[in-house]
Amino acid sequence: MAVPIALPFLSRTIHHIDGLEDIDQFRQMICDYLGSGAGFEWEEKVSEDKTELRYRFTKCVYGEIIAAYGLKTFSVYSCLADHVIFYNVMPEIVFGRKHTITLGDGFCDHMFRIRLPEDEEKDETNYADCYKISGGRELVKNWEKNYKKNKGHFEL
């Protein structure tokens, strides 16, 4: 249930950007999502050519709140919704993550890069965090298909 609960929340903030040429256009959307930043601690790096954005989070209020309610597994799976949203809503962006705080890593590493014509549709190395969770990659594949098939309307 973690993924279908997270998707409507994420889809209110993350949206397609027509004519995306500069990662700062996308960065502004992420800043709007994070708000004032209360409850998060992170470092941000933008590449010199403005095609890549990286975040390294060392504190995540979402994961902490969910885990505080005794829902650690739910917290772990809710992070997987990021892959579904970015794959479907932002196909012009390549999203990848190897580490997540909810899995017990000391940080979350988010990588966003403007997709190039030579990029594969799916580079499995960008789903490294999914492979750390039992059935995680299969779950994301199923929800990516569900999201696309239902044009963002969610079926359980």
C-alpha cells in the first residue's frame, strides 16, 4: 500500500516541464516540494553544464514520521514511488538512487539528469535501491505499468 498512497501526494508537485533544457527548471520544482526544508538535511550539487542535479539527504522527515508510527517496512516501500513518478511524469529526466535512509543507509542519494537521446529507456543501475528490498524492483515495474496504463489514475 505504500506506493499507491505516495503516488497521489507526489503527483501534486512533480509534473512534466515542456522544453526542459536546464536542470534549474527542475530544481525549482524540487525546492517547491521540499518547502522550507524543515525536517530535511541535505547537500545539493548542480553540474557546471546544468544537466545534472544531485542531492545527498542525511535527514528525511517523511521516513522518520512513518517509522515513528512503527511502519518501518511501509517507510522503505514508500520511497519506491519516486521511481514511478519520475519515470512516468518526467520522462525527460533520468532518476537514480543507490542509498536510502529508510533502508538503514546513512543517507539518500538522489541523482537527476536531463535525458540524452542515447540514454536507455531504463538503466537498471538507477534502480539500485529497489534491488535492496525484497521484490522492490518488480513492485516498481508493476506500478510504472499501472500508472502509465491508467494515465496517472491509481488502481489498487
